[in-house]
Amino acid sequence: MRVLVTGGAGFIGSSLVDRLLAEGHDVVALDDLSTGTLDNLSDARARRRFSFVRGDITDGGLPDVVTAAAPDVVFHLAARTGPRASIRDPVEDARRNVLGTVNLLEAARASGARKVVFASSGGAIYGNAARQPVSERVGADPLSPYGAAKISGEIYLGMYRKLYGVRTATLALGNVYGPRQEPDDDTGVVATFCAAMARREPTTIFGDGTNARDFVFVDDVVDAFVRAAEKPCDGRRFNVGSGVATSVRQLHALVAELACRADEPRFADGRLGELHGVALDVSSARHGLGWEPFTPLREGVSRTLAWVSRSAGG
Ligand code: NAD
């Protein structure tokens, strides 16, 4: 199959590219390299069945790029990622994450692509839902422009499905972590703790550390994307997480233990748009995609630490 991966130079996108190439697919990655890097694609670029296009999903020339790629399936991951960046600049968030998605859907439709698989956010769309773990049946209640943009993308996907018959699937991802994730205080708390501990630098927890996340390893997420392309998904949203809420304080203790460092974080004030906690009910993905999370948190954090040490040359 021929596939287009938008955001293909990013953390999750590049891991998906590697998996698709390993399975023998022809892959085009499109990325504006705003946060993604060509380093993430160094293995892919050595492969014959791979090509990279530097481009912006909001660009008027996108339909030509997608038509030239002639994909059977489009994996749409390009985005400005994370709630806090979107709170700082909601207009830029909407430009990339709403207009970019509409532009991409229009280009995919015009190219005759069979299916679009969209990366939404289980952390951002449900808000602080009263019942945990959160199932897909819970109404959206985003606490950030980023969450609102993801819901909007899902609505556009549903509309394209009805209007034009484009097949679609949405994966609402938990807090994804693993090799290639950049340390940042928005979505990358695992990478941030791992990088700081590898460099023997202090770590900071925002709030009292009881805020919880559903941490899910990148390989598990990539597996869900591949399955979503293959299975008849009927335009549905599938939660993709571990199903378990882990507090940031518990995560810190685990990273410290595995990195053989002191478990002594600093604490700073909590931040706007921060969720109290979310765990995703993944039973729909289990039944609809035949998917299960398969990497335990301890193993995933160990692999992330090993990657951070290797990339720091340590
Ligand atoms: P990332 O920042 O590593 O990847 C996003 C990629 O999109 C980057 O390579 C960036 O350069 C590219 N990009 C951004 N704007 C673009 C534009 N206008 N045109 C072309 N390319 C553009 O982030 P990630 O963590 O790999 O996230 C991938 C997807 O998964 C995103 O849609 C994100 O919202 C979603 N997601 C991620 C998480 C997580 O925990 N990392 C959780 C939920 C959802």
C-alpha cells in the first residue's frame, strides 16, 4: 500500500514511518520540520520505498503534493502539539490544527485517498471527566484550544465521510512517550524527567504531583495506527492508552529508580489547562482494532532512558 504520513518527521510520525517501511509499504512523509527533525528519519531515508517532502499542511499547494504522493491511506499526525502552546497562542493553534486539517482532508479527497487516520488526543478532548477510565461515549469537554481543535478535526473527518465517502478513523491518544520524544513541559513529561536525570539536572513537578496521565509507549501507539488503517473503522474514535492513570509523582519515582538517581523533585505552581487526571478506557480499540497496550510502563521508561543516554552520548 502507498501511505502518506503528515508530521512524519516528528516523534510518533517517524516511528510510524519506520514500522510501515518495515512492513514493505511505500511511504511518503510530509513535514515542515517545525518541531520534527530529519535525524528522526535517518533510517527511513536510507530505504528505497521512502520519500520525504518538506511542506506545510496549511499551504495552498498541498493538494498537488498529496496528489503526487497518490496515497491509499493518509495518516494525519502533523500538528502543533500540546495544550499549553495552544493557550499561549490559540490563533496559531487553530491555523495549524483546524485549518491544516481541513486543508489536508480536502487534499486527501481530491487525491482519491481511500482512508484518513487522524491523531486526536484522549488527554485533551475529554477534560476532567467525572468517571474514569474515560470511554469514547463521554462527551467532549476540552480545557484548551488544542483539545477544541482536535474535536473540530474529528467533526470535519465525520463530515468528509458522510459528504464524500472518505473512510476515516480517529485515535484518541493518551500521553505518548518513548525514544525520539523531545523533552518539553507540555506533553513530554517522561522525556523531560529522563533527560534531566541522565544529565544529573534537577527536576520540577508542576502542582503537587497528584495530577495523573495515561502513559502509553510509542510502539504500542504505532501498532494501533497500523491496525486502524487495515480494519473497517466506520469513522469511529478509538481511545489508545494504557488504561491506567499514573500520577506525575509516581512517574518521577519510577524514572529516578530506573536512572539510579535521587527521587527529589522540586515543586512549582500548577499551570492553566492542567488536567487532574485521565485514564482511557481502551475496550473499543480492543474489540474494534484487536489492539491492546503491550509495553508495561517500567519497560517503556527503561527503553526511553536507554535512548536518552545513547543520544546524549552518555
Ligand atoms: P511532534 O511535534 O513530534 O510531531 C508533530 C509533527 O508535525 C512535527 O514533526 C512537526 O514538525 C510537524 N508539523 C507541525 N505543524 C506542521 C505543519 N503546519 N505542516 C507540516 N508539518 C507540521 O508531536 P508528536 O508527539 O509526535 O504528535 C503527533 C500527533 O499526535 C499530533 O497530531 C499530536 O497532536 C498527537 N498527539 C500526541 C500526543 C503525545 O503524547 N505526544 C498525545 C495525543 C495526541
